[in-house]
Amino acid sequence: MKRYSRITGTGSYLPPRRLTNADLVAELAAKGVETSDDWIVERTGIRARHFAADGVYSSDLGLEAARSALQAAGRNPQDVDLIIVATSTPDMVFPSTACILQNKLGANGCAAFDVQAVCSGFVYALAVADSMIQTGAAKCALVVGAEVFSRILDFNDRTTCVLFGDGAGAVVLEASTTPGILASDLHADGKHVGILCVPGHVSGGAILGDPLLKMDGQAVFKLAVGLLESAAKATLAKANLTEADIDWLVPHQANIRIMQSTARKLKLSMDKVVVTVAQHGNTSAASIPLALDTAVRSGQVKTGETLLLEGVGGGFTWGALLLVL
Ligand code: ACO
């Protein structure tokens, strides 16, 4: 009998400090950086984001999301035999945030590692966990997306600092005789490294290069829409399904205009798109599981429905994953 993987619980967590656009506009104005609620809403759809307090790390946000997902799945940390954390804002250079999270969770002993694919990270991590479950290497995986992007934002650069937020989302993925994850499609093209990156690195005890996020927004926008369309179509084809079979598109929450363009290309009504960017901003690898958990807990998305998850981000990386919830 074919072995599938299936999501049995979802969870998410947002740090308590919430900044509306008005709050952020006022903070930036005090530094001489000019922006407005109107500009941010019109260009991005973002109305608020959460920022973690000093001393709170990706593993802390991931821990809360993981606990909530385990509770929803009716599982204990000891049941988990694989932890994958998708993050581009790890707690340390090493060890992995997954190992730090594992220890905080009390799930010590199971395999744990990070996936670094920026905003595509959660789709990458879920596809890897699915493969490991299908091969029998794992049977109960915790897949987490967690980010503290506020730490790598340049608050003197209005073209980027208004876009991102902090948060975490998680799913428990378990072996199952019924599907589950139906198909996935992952890609990267390293020739686009420079359009979205944090170019600095640590060397000899100092940071060399710029440790803050740099982005060519228009180049990202143009690439993102086409790549998301191709990944979605390739994933559907692998499962012998079409756009008409999708109950919900759960896209990376970068920008409402990217989501609208993608939905248009897939001939999907926006009524079928889970949208949380207004309240969360772009939380990179956390954005898809955060959106998924929000939609599950509000009753918008239901067990048995067919979901297409898709992400795109720095690298350039992109991918999609089709599943029955
Ligand atoms: N407030 C006010 N004005 C601003 C701001 C701001 N925060 N940021 C830029 N502007 C100004 C610019 O200076 C420019 O002014 P000018 O015409 O006088 O030179 C004007 O607004 C237009 O700037 P553009 O960069 O052309 O604005 P655009 O319409 O391209 O929107 C944006 C910028 C929102 C970043 C857009 O390019 C975009 O959505 N790109 C996708 C990138 C994205 O979402 N990245 C997220 C990370 S990647 C990912 O997750 C996939």
C-alpha cells in the first residue's frame, strides 16, 4: 500500500508587538524616513505587522507555533521523529534553529535540521518532510517556518522596511495510507542571487558586507508571478489535476498584487485565495504556515479540501505543493 504524508495539525504564533501602518509611519518619520499608510496599502495590501521583542528569536516563535500544531494533532513532542525548520533568520550561525527548537520543545534525539530557501522555505521543508515520510525515514514530522525579519531590515530604506514582519507557523505531518500531499515542484535559479539578498557574512569576529536586506522590488515582482504560475501548473500536472480542482490557493504572503496576478494567471477567483498579508506583512518562510493555520482555525479551510501552497523568494527559489487537508 502506498505510503503518503498528511497534515494532522497546524499552529502559528505572532509576537505581541503589533505595528499598524500608522505606527510604523510615525516611527519612520521620527528617523526622517517618509512613507504613508496609503502608499503601503495600495502597493502591498499590508496594514499591520508584528515585531519580536529584543531577545526573542526564531526558535521562540517556532516553539509556540510547534506546540500549538502538536496540540491540534493530539501529539506529544516525544512522538516527533523529524524536525525541519525553514528560516532565513536563524538564532545562530550554527547550530541549526531546528536543534535549538528541538531542545526547547523537549523532543531530543530525533533528526533536526534547517532549510534555507527564504520565502520558499516552508514549501521546500514540507516537500522534504513528505519525501522522508514516503521513504519510511520518518513517520511524524514537525515542519516549522519561523522568522524575525525585523532584525535584518534597514529602517532607513522605505522600499523594504514596510514590507516584512515576524512570526511562525507549523504543521505536524504524519504517515498515512490516504493522501495527503499529492505532488510538489521545487526550483531555484542562483543567477538571481542579487535581486533579493542579505549580502553580509561573519568573518574573523566581524560582519563583512551589508547585514541588512536588499531588494530590487520590480525585478522580484516580475519574476515571481511567472514562476508561481509555472510551479502551480507543473504541480497540478504531476497529480493529474487542473486549476478547477483547487479549493484553496495558499500563497506566500508577500504582496496582495503578486497574489492577485497569480490568481488571474491560474484563472482562480480571489475568493479561493487565502490572504493574510494585511495583518501579518511578509513573514518569509513563516507566511504560508501562518496563513494556513489562520484559515484552518477560522473555519475558512476545511479537512478534505484540496490546497495548493506556493512560495517564491530569494535565491531565487520557488515551488508549489498540492495536498488534501
Ligand atoms: N513609501 C512611499 N514611497 C515609496 C515607498 C514607501 N514605503 N517605497 C518606495 N516608494 C516610492 C519610490 O521611491 C518611487 O518614487 P519615485 O517614483 O519618486 O522614484 C515610487 O514609490 C515607486 O517606487 P517603485 O519601486 O517603482 O514602486 P513599485 O510600484 O514597484 O512598488 C514594491 C514597490 C511594493 C516593492 C513592488 O515592487 C513589489 O511589490 N515588489 C515585489 C517585491 C516583494 O513583494 N518582495 C517581498 C520579498 S520577496 C518575496 O517575498 C517574494
